[in-house]
Amino acid sequence: MATMNIALEEGFDNDRVLVSVNGKRFERSGVTTKLQIGLAEQFETHVADGTVTIDVELPERSLNGSYELDANDMVYLGISVEGQTLHFRHSSQTFGYA
Amino acid sequence: MPSITPFPVSGLYTWQDTPTNAQPVAGPLLPIRREELRLDVDGRYPQMTASGIATIGLAGRVAWIATLTPAAGGGWSGLIWFKDGLTALFGYTKVSITVQQPNTSAAPLSTTVTFSDGGPEFTRVYQYASGFFHTMNMEFDCATGSAVNLDFDTGSHPNRPASLAKEKLTIQEVFKRAGFDVTTSAGSNTKVPIKGAGSNAKWSNQELHDAMQVHWSQRAAQAKWAVWVFFASLHEQGTGLGGIMFDDIGAQQRQGTAIFNDAFIKTPPPGESPITKAAWIDRMNFWTACHETGHTFNLAHSWQKALASGGKGPWIPMTNLPEARTFMNYPYNVEGKTPAFFKNFEYRFIDQELLFMRHAPERFVEQGNAVWFDHHGFEQANVADQPVFRFDISIDKPSASYEFLEPVVLEMRLTNVSDQPQLVPENVLKSLERVTAIIKRDGDPAKQYAPYAHYCYHSDEVSLKPGECLSDSLFISAGTMGWSISEPGYYTIQLALDYGAEEIVSNVMRIRVAIPNDRDEERIAQDYFSDHVGRILAFDGSTFLTAGNGVLQLVVDRLPHCNAAIHCAVPLALTMGRETQALSYDDGMPMLTKTNADVGAATATLAPFISDSNRTIATLGAIDYDYYVARLGNMLSQAGAGNVAERLRIREKKSKSTAAPAKSKGARATK
């Protein structure tokens, strides 16, 4: 079992965000990036070790994207909006914000 | 023979109204009273830029920025590429600058700036004031159990630019090199009890803000070139947050920042040599402190330079610089990550950031500068030695006490106090273009009143004989900046009229706004102090803002004994009592729908207005009272309700014996 920390990072502006991790759905509303740290909010979930599929949708902006990664122990996932595109990144170490 | 180090000429120069040895060669177009010049052509990180701030009249300020190149024959010249403020009154597009210096190793004495292109050329001489562009104060405190980390030995880690000087660099020195004369607060090194972080001993933004309120010795409810830098263990967000400029609430923002010593900045990567781990940590801590402090200057992250969000964006068009080597970038996000960043990082802000910090209009940069003109008032206004006019503000109430919800209407009077007739624009008061009003509630920052509309009038001039005056009314409670007078308390109001070379400052008026009488008033206030209601009151009615009309009707119906009901009755009656046409659509076809005048409803609504003319005059002011009586009377007469109109006029006649002399709404000469 791995722990996945999901960070909604840059480009959010009072958005409703739907995140699906291997089919398990999370919904966050009013998501707004705090510009001085480049982060809106973070939350954690547990996933089975192995390949994880993450689907993200911002319905009011007609934006969606999908990402796959291999989860193992601890994994950090960062999601950002840039224009009309969703960007993903992941790491086994915590992302730093300042 | 020892070489002589040239004394930098960059820095701050100032011009005052009566400098001892510097007079303008030719007069400016405008009554500019105080000016600053920032010359940035040598010294540390020169930006080849000059910028200036001029105060025009009482309320006007123009900030300008020019890019300079060396001029043939000495000095510099360049084009003004940025203006902010009353730009229409400052047409110049070129500057030429020379510096007066006894010799190159001595401090400069002054600089001469010639403005041209866009107006009659004029020259100004500014006196040297400082080698820095601004002064500022830093206070460094820490939580119990944490330490303040002010410096970094740039030679301590081997991964660095080959050209980097090995030195013990301090946070203060970083900002000195950015152009700020940094002083360290005597209140520094306060140990802030960790209990302020709550039971989890991790700081939330609110707890940080509270700690700043209590422990920052320089705290003031005003913009100030000062910052509180707080070192603590961890934010409640955990080790992922190395620091934060947490101060983004309230009227004064960007004054406080925190560094979390035990966050990820304390964890070197696995490959870091044990010999350099301490230097790695020290370096990241130092970077974080300078990064967060940079945010207090309104600097964005390098990759956000072009970002506009929530109606806020860059001060000039910018491009994102995700690879920039600046304190404002994340070292671990560049190509090649942290090692690549520090390999050619010179512990500085990049040029576009320095340009902003040194030369952007102060209100963009100065910490806490959210409300313009706060604590300036009119203390520095330049008043003529022998004034030609006197500017008075008054009310027609027996005492300067206002009920809760009661709008404030001032009477302005411009009087010729000279012994000669004076020509003045007939609508000099009515247009509000030249009138500046400052309102300050005790305990709150001052606000400048911004009317919903400026009116453009044909500028006929009228002659005022000695002792004659022009008068007009001013609804000052609400404007485009919201309701300036709403909460109970004491308010100070002062106006000024920018009249050519003379700033005519009014008397100061103190008023008191009472607390609500009951819960009903409190409930209505939630809807009453809105933009819609403010606009309806300011424009004497609206057929479009129906929700606002509903609030006004509620006041008339529920609070008929209150003075606010008189104010609300007028726009409602003026709206109800006339025919209107509204555009509507029937199956997609546009059509005009006519609404008949409802004289009965208008008359009923006017009950608070009619019931006690003395009270009505007191709250509306005699100018507005007479104006409304005439306008309502005409409207009612035309609608066939001459009897009601006559009742208004009867009241008018009665009132004249007890009120101020009759004046029309609008500029009018009276003796």
C-alpha cells in the first residue's frame, strides 16, 4: 500500500476540481492557488502499489487530463493548470514550496 | 599611485518647493511641489534608469521611468517609457540628466534634469539625498526553540560560481545591494512563545499573523517600508513549506514573512557530502529568507512573472523566467535542479526585479501600501500666503451627529476673499474634477472619496465679487470605492480644491455616526450599504437597480422616523412619478415597454420628506432640499398632482425662514 499526496498547485482560480485515483473520486471546490507559495491545496489517499491512474477534471473550464505513475511507499503528485492544459509531475520526495 | 574609486552618483535626489540653491530654470506646466529622482547608472547592478515622483496639486502624483544611455558631452539621456498617476498632466517623453559633483571621488551634490518633448522644456535641479533608493527597516524574530539565521558564508559550499566573492553575506546586505538603506530593528531577536502556534506547535497563517500583531515592534496600521521576518520550526502544512509570506489579509499586506527552519530546506539530498551538508542547509535557509522577504516587495515567483490572476497581474507586460537565477526562483525546479541553480547563482535579484523594487511606483512595492494617501491628509499642502479664495464645507444640521444609515451631504462654498473680482469656472465645484475629499474614521486608514461620476461641463466663467461665493452640495457617503461613511464612530472630513497654482484647503469637519437604534436597522444595513443603494442615492433614482430600490422602499416603510428615509424617499419618488420606457423582448422581438407614472405611490413615498421640513433641510442640506422641492414639484405638477406639488412649495416657503439662504443645486454666486 502506498500513500499518495496530491497537490493542486499553479493556475487554479476558484475552480471545482474532480480528481479520480484508480476510480476513487475526490471533489474540491473553490480551489485557488496561493500565489506566494504556488500551491492551492493538498490531500492524501492510499493506493495499491503499482500503476496508478489519475484523472483530473475542471468541469467549468472544460479541462481534463490523465496521468499514470508507479506508486510505491510514498508518492507526491503535483497538478497544475497552464492555459488550457493540465500539467502533472510526481516525485518520491516532498515538493518544496516557499 | 593609488587608484581613486569613483563615488557612485546613483541614488535618491530630492527637490523641495524652496530649495536653498536650486531654482527651476524655467517653470513647469504644473504646480509641482515635491519631487524625487532616482538615478540608477552606476554602483551595484546599475539599471541605466531614472525614475521620478512628482506631486501635482494636492492629490495628484505622477511617477515616471526613463531608460538612460550616456549622452555625448556627459550625463545621460533617454525616453520616458512608463507613467503612472495623472499622466495626462505630464506630457514629457524625454529626459536629459547631468550630475554635479566636486570630483569623482566625492559625493554628488545635485543632479539637473531637463524634461522635454510633450511640453515646454523645463529643467529641475534635485539635491543629493542618499546613495540608496529607499530606506527600510527589517526585524528578525524567532519562535522559542528556533533560531534566527541572518547570514551565509558564500564560500562554504563548493558548488558556486567561480567568480562569486567569498564573504559572509547577510539578508540586510542582499537588500542593500538591491538599493535599500536597510536598518535592523532594535526590537529584533524577540523570542515568540511557541504556544502562539497552538497545541500542535505548528504555525498556521492566522497564528503567524497574530504573532506579528503582538511581537513586531514596528507594526503600524499603515504602509511602511518595513518587514517582519520570523523564523520558526514548521508551518501546519508540514515539511513541504519552507517559508511563506503569510501576510495577505487586511488593509496592510506584505509586511510579514516566515521561514521554517525544520522544513525541507533542512534536508540535503541523499548524495550530499557530509562535509557540505551544513553549508547546504545554511544556503537553503538563507535563500528562503531572502525569497520570502522578496515577496514582501511584491515580487512574484520567476515562473509567474506574466501571470494575471483574480484581476491582479504584473505592473508591466512581463515574460515568465523559469530558469532565472534569482532569489525569486525555486532552485529545485530549474533544469538540472538545485546543483545547476547554485552553480551560477550570484545571490541577487535579477534586473527586472531590481527595476521594479527601485523604480516602480512606491505603492506597488512598499510593504503594506494598500490604501493610498493614508496619514498624509493635507498636512503638506501648499497654501498661498495671501489666498484669493476660501473653501468651506458645512452642513445644515444643528449638530454634526448623524443617525446610523443617514447619508452625509456636505455643502461646499468657494468664497472670494480677495479685494478684487475673480473669474472662476462656473462648475468648478459641480464637476468634482478638481475636488479631492479625504475621509478618515477614527482608528481606520484615511480614504479618498471617489465619486460615482465626474461631470464634464462647458466651462463658462463667472465673476465673483469680493465676498461672493459659489456653492454646491456633495453626497460623500458612498462612491466607487464603496461606502466611506457607514460604521458608527467619529469621522474627520476635509476637502481641497486644486485651483491652478493654489491649493485651497477646506476646514476640517468632524462628524459622529450613531449606533443602530435597533435590530431592524442592523438587518437593513446589510443590504443598504451596497453599491446599488449608493448609486441610486447619488444619481437620484434608477429604474434599473430594482433590488436597490427595494432596499430604499424598505427604509421608507420600516424606518419612516429615520433621516435615512428622507434620503430614500427622494429617488424613489423621482423614479415612480415619471413615465419610463424599458427595453424588453417578446419572442425575441425587442419592444419598448412603457411604465406609467405612479403619482399615488410617489406621493406616499414622499411622506418622510414632507412631514417635517426642518428635519428634511437639516439632513439633505438647504441646497439639495431646494433642488428637490423644485424638481419634485415640477414632476408632480406635470403628472397632474398639482395639489401635492403645492404642498411641497408651502413647506419650502415655511422653511426659508429657518434655513440658510436659498441656493440652487449647482454652482451659483451668492453674497
